[in-house]
Amino acid sequence: MPSNPRRETATPRVVEMLSEEEEAALQVEIATDPDAPEATTEQLAQMRPAREAMPPALFKALTRRGRPRSPNKLVQVTLRLDPAALASFRATGPGWQGRINEAVIVGSRRLPQQSGADDAEKLIQQPQRPAKERAAKHRSKA
């Protein structure tokens, strides 16, 4: 048992460690729990990795990592915002980027429809030229 009863974490919170008496009492409770008996040596010998024991599709579904893929893929952009507007969105807490996205969607509905709006989807799907090529074209205009 660590001599320090408090442990600092990566986040600013502190986790209180159990005392030796609390740990001993917890271990007694674990050992006497009828719903979760310890595995026997024979049971441990029969165990196989989940990859071998489960159907492949189930294993893949249960071990998928990360955020689920969204059917509505977002496009990453660089955008300059007014510092006060950005601060007000950030002050709303986690999810502020999504709230900015919602505000842009609502605002875009108020815009007058341009004649080329039908081609917007085509423009989004067009591959962008490499940055060096775009920069060269920009320099040639100057």
C-alpha cells in the first residue's frame, strides 16, 4: 500500500487512496461474494482469448475503438473568428465547436440563395489542388 494516501492525477483532481484497513475489508468482501467466485485453476486453464472464442463479427463489433463514424461527415476548415464571439462559445463548455457549427447552419439558412448554390455539392467533392500549386498561382497574380 502506498505511504501517501493521496494520488495526483493528470487532471486537477485528487484521488483518495484506501487505508490498509479499508483495503483488507474490501478484499474480504470480494472473497465472500457469492455472485462472483474466483475462477478455479481448471477454469483458468480452459480459457481462450476472446478473438478465438467469439464469432469474428461479434468480436469486431465489441472491440471497435474510437468515435463512431457519422453519416454526416464534417469538413475541416480553418476559420478566423472574432475573439469575443469565440470566447462566448468556449465559455459554454464542452461541445462549443458543435454549437458553432449549429450557429453557422442556422445563419446559412438566412442567406439569400445564390444562382450557383445547386453546384455547392459538386464544389465540395472536387479535390483541392496541392498547396504549392495554389501558392504559385497566388504569387503569379501579385
